[in-house]
Amino acid sequence: QDPNLIVLDEMNLARVEYYFAEMLSVLEMPNPDEWDIEVIGSHDARDPKLIEGGKIKIPINTVFFGTANNDDSTFTISDKVYDRAICLFFDDKGYPFECPQQGPMQIPWSQMQALFDECGPKYPVSQTTLDKFGELDAFVIKKFRLAFGNRIMKQLKKFVPIYVGCGGTELDGIDFIFTNKILKKFESLNIGFLKNELKELIQMLDKLFGADQFPMAHNFINNMLRMN
């Protein structure tokens, strides 16, 4: 089977959690046989053949991508959505660049999944890093009253090995998760009263992981300090 890529453009023109909540919940289920979405409330024998009992099954080879703008014409995306997705934030202007022309490459879903599965045991997150991340979690709870939660830890253990398998480093993968999953929540806090705590957080990151690590987190925190 080929991968099915479904792109939803400008998702936050309406509230994402209103129309996509069931999908977000279903795709977290570990058993793909349970990935059933209700699409018809009142169903009968004339429904399309892939709809059974008013529900359609989401195939395991389906991947959803969504775009969203952050301006006055859109709705704020809730933590419920951010927590269940891997997000890329484009905060800088894009510039054209040249690269070697590449021919098409057909990769079946089974091969992609096999590569993903291979990364888990091959590049597991080290226990030392997990212990340090636990200390970071305790610090954030104490100073900011925000907890990582089991969902984010589960995502971290799946995402980071694949990130390393694609050529990245373990700490850069952790930096990505921490910045986009945890620090993103700080935007709802009153940063003006937490400047000292944010400076302490920078010191904590340097103490745990090294002063030259976590560049995404450092930039995010410094931007919050400058804007407040």
C-alpha cells in the first residue's frame, strides 16, 4: 500500500477541536482496528460500501497534515490539539534555495513503518536523558504549575529515536519536543510576572544538558523575555 497523505488547509478558520476531536482521539488508539469514525448519524443499506453502521475505518497508511495561520481571522488552537500532534512553526521568512534534482522514489507504507519500527530499539532515548528530563519536568511543575503528562512522554520516546534515525541528535530531538510541546503552553501564562523563573529555567537547561544545547528552547524563552 502507498501512504495516503491528507492535507487540511487553514484548519483554524473554525475551532479544530469542534470538528476534529473524534479523529484526534481515534488516532491515539493503539489498535488500528478501532480507528472507526462516525460520518453518518442516520444510516441505511444505500450508504457507500466502505461505510458500515454509519462509520468509516481510517486505514493505518493514512497520515494527516494540517496548516494553520496565527492572526486575527483565525481561532486559537487549543492545547488538546497541540498535545496530540507534532507541530512545525514557521516563524521566519522563507528564502529560495537550489538543490540537486532528484527523481521520484516510491516507498510503500510497509517499508516506511518498518523503518520507523527499527528506530525504536536501535536508537532508544538514553536513561540518563530521561532522568534529566524528569528533573526538568519537576522544575517546570514547581515554577510554572505545568506538567508534561504521560502523553508527551510517550510521544518523546517514539519521536526522538526516529529523529535520530533521520540524522539528528538525541538532545536536538528532546529540544524540539520540549519547545513545541511544553514551552508553547507558556504563551497562556502571565510572562510579565515570571521573568525571574524563565531566567532560572535557562539556567536549569544549561545545568542539565549543557550551555551549548537546546537552542530552540533558549531562543523561545529569550523571545518571551524580550516581548514582555
